[in-house]
Amino acid sequence: MSTTGHQAVLAYARVLRRRWRWVAWGALLALGAGIVGLLVVPPMYRSTATVFIRTPGDVSRVVDGGDRYAQNRAGTYVELAGSTGLAARVIADLGVDASPEEFADRITATAVPGTVLIDVAVDASSADQAQRTATVFLSEFAETVRVLESVDGAVMPRAQLVVVDAPGPPSRARFWGVPTLVVLSAALLIGAVLGAAGAVVRSMFDRAVRDPRDVARLAGAPVLGSIDLRSTGSVTEDARLVRRRLQSLTGDPDRGVIAVTAPHDGSAAAAASRALEAVLRERHESVILVDLDLRSRRLTELLGMEEVPGVSDVLGGHTALVAAVSDHEDGAVLSAGSVVDLPSSFIDSAALPAMIGELRERYAWVLLACPPTLSAADVDVIAAAADAVVIVVRSGVTTDSELLETAAALPPPTVSAALLDRGSDPGTFGLLRSGKGQVQ
């Protein structure tokens, strides 16, 4: 296999591994449809038999004993078995209400290659009817061949049909006489194939970001590390590695102000803020979470602090910063505060840099949970007062264009780094941007 072909196979394998649910759901839905079809479609039963073409009389005295004559006739007899004339006579014998064409469709005759045998299958709506119909059909079939092969003045016809395997107990069959197990297996296979095809087609038109290499390419940033945003307590070694690299962004490994945002999802920014706070607090006790998303207030709701004073009260001059900071199991928290009508006017006020400056003096690390970058115009104001900005990008959800627009909306930095959240499903990426240091 060529290098290009090998890469293509690997690409398809990655798609199916990432979208294995498409394959599974396709197989299950097709299997369910097959089961429903089996329940809805009336059952059919099949009775089978085998006849032998015997060539008595003068024909059997030839060199090949009439075998070639019988084999040549087999194809004709197979066509004869499905004729409407023969079907009409069987219908008359059985006394059933059916048209010759409909009845002929229930008869299947197949010549066994290299032999003088013909396999016959008869379908009917009940087991008894299938076996009875097969018996009557074979009788009429043999009689029709006898009449056609009889020659005036000859004692014996040139060929006869002899039943070697009489109609046995019928087996249940569905969908054009196919056994139930075969139908369900085929439905499962077809569903899996369709699901795989759907996964490939979906991936061809999918612009969502998944690969950290794509994050680095789109934002011009190397990968910083990974954090599980679902984790609210335990700190992993991967998170500690992220902490060490994060500390290098601010120019001072012991303190800094980090703004956290996302293109459209305020919940992602809130979760990322908590995850970063947990790993920083392991080394530094002086860490504070600040909810600057005065619109959705996701971090405040996540911590259950809706009724306490916070950012809006401090910026509005109603509460002192010291009085607004609350103690939480996550550490020090400054909630969003009271609900306000015009959040942008508070964020864009001169009081915000002053508040962040005071927080910088009081705490070693300040984590600012910001509103979504593409949904609000506040992030650039916050970013100007921060040492680094974290853009959280949901894997499989955020598109490449959203990532580009988000990166372009921030103040132009000189250093960028990528943070991968491999704990979320399907996953999350984060992009860290800073103008204060270089990530090694």
C-alpha cells in the first residue's frame, strides 16, 4: 500500500474511532427496523423438495445413459416450474383463492449444476399450507413433464421427474423467502455501513476543532498541556504541568491575573476558571475566583452564590471590595453580585481596572471568568488589565472560524500557548495568550 493510501486508511480509522456512535446507532436503528419489519410483515413458511430427472426408454441407451439429455432439459423444467399454466392447475387442485401470477411467484426451482437434480421451494402463509402446496405442486409438475416428454407410439416418455427428497417440515422465512437470522444479520451490517458512511460524510463537512495541532495552527500557539474541566477536587500530574507552564506566562511564577473566556459558552469559562484555581491553590493559598460575566453569571450560579454581593456592587460603589469577597470551598470568590440592566457599562467603567489592581495587590493569583468573546464586547477591556487570556474551545463544537474570530478579537499578544481539556466529552481545547512572557 502506498504512503498516500496508508494515510487515507488511518484518516478513516480516526473518523470512525471518533464517531463510533454513528456506526453503533446505525446498526441498532437498522436492526430495530428489521425487527419491526419482521413483526409487521406476515410470516412466510417454506417447504423444500428435490426431484431427479430420469430418462427411461430409448434415450437411456445412448453412450452417456441419457445424462446429457437430462441436464439439457433441466433449464427448461426450471422455467416450466414458474409458469402460470402450471400454477393455475395447482390452484385448481388446492381450491385456494390466488391468481396464477401470484402463486407462481411463490415457487422457486433451481437446477443443481453438473447434476440432473432440481431443487424446488414453495412458500405459503402457514406451515401446513406450504407442505401441502409443495406436495400438490410436485405431482402436477411431474405430470406436466410426463405429458410434454411423451411421444406417440412410445411406451415410456423421454424423461420423467422422480421425487428423491419429499417436502419436509417447512421452515419459517421472511422477506422474499430469506431466513429471519439472515435478515437481521443483513440489517445489522447494512446499518453499520450506513452509519460509517454517515460519519465520514459528516466529518467531511465538519468545521469543528478537535485536534490540538489545529488549535495551534489556527491561533499560532503551541500546546500548553491538558486539564480535566470536570474535575473539581483532585489535581493530576497533567494539571501540575499546566500550572508550571501557566506560571511562565505572567513573567512572575508566583503571581498573575488570568482572564478566562470562550467563543460562545460561558459555562466553559466558569469550569476552566475553577480547574485552574484548583491547581494553582495547591501551590499558592492566595488565589481568588472572580465572576466578570455579569450577563449569564455562570460561575456565580455554579457556586450557588446568587444572593451575595459581588462585582456589580463593587463597581457600582455600593460595597467595598473586602466586604464583597466570600469564602467558599473553592477558596476566595468574588461573585457577579446584584443583577444589573447594563453589564457593559459596569465592565467598561474606570472602576474595573482599579478593582483588578486592588485584587492583584491582595492575591497572588486572580482568575477572571469572563463573558463569551463573540457574544459580548467586554473581553478586550478585561484582557487589557490581565496578564494572560485563556480562550476555552470545546472540541467538536467550536468551529475553526469561531476560534479565529475569538483570537482576533483580543488585544494582539506576543506569546500564545494552547491548553487541552481531554476530560470533557467530546473534549475541550483552551488557548492561552499573553504579552508578558514566553512559554518554553
